[in-house]
Amino acid sequence: MANYVDYTRNEETEVNSWIRFGLRLGASAALHPFEYSKTLIQIGYEPIAARPGKSMMGKPIMVLPNIFQYAGHIKRVDGFYGCYRGLAPKLVGSVLSMVISERCAEKLELTQREDKDESELTEEENYMQFKYNLKRDIVLTVSGIIVAHPFHVISLRMMAQFVGRETLYNSILGSIGEIWRTEGILGFFSGLIPKLLCDVACLVLSSSTVFVVNKYFIKDKLARQYNAGFVQFMFSSLLYPLQVVSTCSAVSGSRLMAGQPPIMPSYKHWVDCWNDLQGRKELKRGSSLFWRSQASKNAPLIASAFAPLPKLSRYQ
């Protein structure tokens, strides 16, 4: 009887996890136009000229379009369905990531367990539960990213085609053939290392910080939920430059106009990309989506695909 109860509980847990995953996919699809806009901002594409404005302190600045205005520009150029360019490979990668990462966790005997309340556990048991969950989350994150990354690269390049109006990455199969012919198998994993570093570091730092803070300082359950969200946001913001580097590295070296000089420098590896963006103070591209200003008076912008390109020696 006990075995039947455990089996039923595990089945319910698995069904609930798939329901939550389906809801996340739906939200991801609905918000894709904004993710599309953010991707183009991260690679440095600014089709709408900055306009004069003032900062909150009253200082004159050049204001760039916010995420809604950017998405509106994409819709005006490519229509409603054009706003969802790159969505299909992203969804395929997400599903494969979910399925295969769970299988990897099961192979390593890190199946999902129902967390017990902290009041029912000793201090050592509570720590062991935290360590087990963290190990499982790391395995899920690493395996999921590796499996989904080829589709992530395809999705990013489909979106980056907006810059030069190419048609090299119109379908998943065609994109696989393009990357294989021009870059080989390594092309599917462009930008993988900074993405892994960003996501794994964010997971470990946020989980460890929440565990320590909840253990010694916060006892209220509602306050713990707010604390977890705040800590995750803090570390994801701190590690955001790695996201920008990963996106630029995934596009750099392709046959797209957005990934070739003079628009984007040729990077040997992701550290080279980091150094270049850091030197130009552009590691935070896209971090602010609602109030955006031009970084400096001399900061170059990629011209619209419908206007002549400026002669830039190193721009991304």
C-alpha cells in the first residue's frame, strides 16, 4: 500500500512538472517579440536613431527606444508573424532540454524528491536536503543547456538576420546544414561557455545565499519567497554581461551581416569578445529595457538595413 501511495505521488509530481513546463513554454512564446528585440539590442543593432532627452537628474542625454518601441519597429518591417522569427528552434530546444536533462538526473540517481518541511528535519538533514537539491539542479541546468544550445544558436541567428535581411536561417533543418557546412560541429556550440558560466554561477550563488539567509535570518515563509526572488534577480543582474557575451559569440563568425566586420569584430573566443565589449563599455547592452540611453556621445550605432552602413573599424 505504501509503495502504491509513493508511486501515485511521484506520478502527480511528474504531471504537475509538465503542466508548469507547458505554462512556461506558453509564456515564452507570448513574450518572444520582446526577447527578439532584446537579442538585437544585445548584438548592438539600433535601427531607430536616439533622440535628445533628459535623465532623471535633468542631465541632457540621447534617449534610445524602449523595448515596446523596438518590437513595434520589427512589426512594421516584418509584420506580426515576423515578430516570432526564431521561436520554433527555441521551443524545440526547450522541450529536448526538459526531457534529456531529467533522464540525465535519473541516470545519476538524482530523481526529484518531495522536500520536507524544515521543522521536521535536523540541521544536518536540512543541509543534506539542500545539497541534494543543488546537485540535481546543477545536473539539470548543465545538461539542459548543452542539449538546447545548438537550437539556441539557430534561434539567435534567425533573429540576427533582421540586420542584413538574409535568408540563410529560415528553417531548423536548413540552419543545421548552414552551420555544419560553414563552421562544423563547433558552430553549434558558439557562446556555450559564457552561457554555462552565467546560469550555473547564478544557480549556485542564489541557492547558497537563500539557504544561508533563510537559515539564520528569515523564518517567515512569505518573506522567504520574496527573498528568493530578490536574490535571484540580484545575481542574474550581476552576471548579465555573460549573457551579452554569449549572444554576441553565438552570432559572431557566421555568414550574417550582423556577425561579420565591420558590424561585428571577428572574435577568436568568448574572452576576446568580453575584452572588446568591456573596452567599449557595452557589456550591459539590453539590461535596461524601458529607459535606455546612448552610452556615450561617440558610441556608434548600427545603421538600419535600409540605410547606408557607416564605415566602422570595430563595431558590434
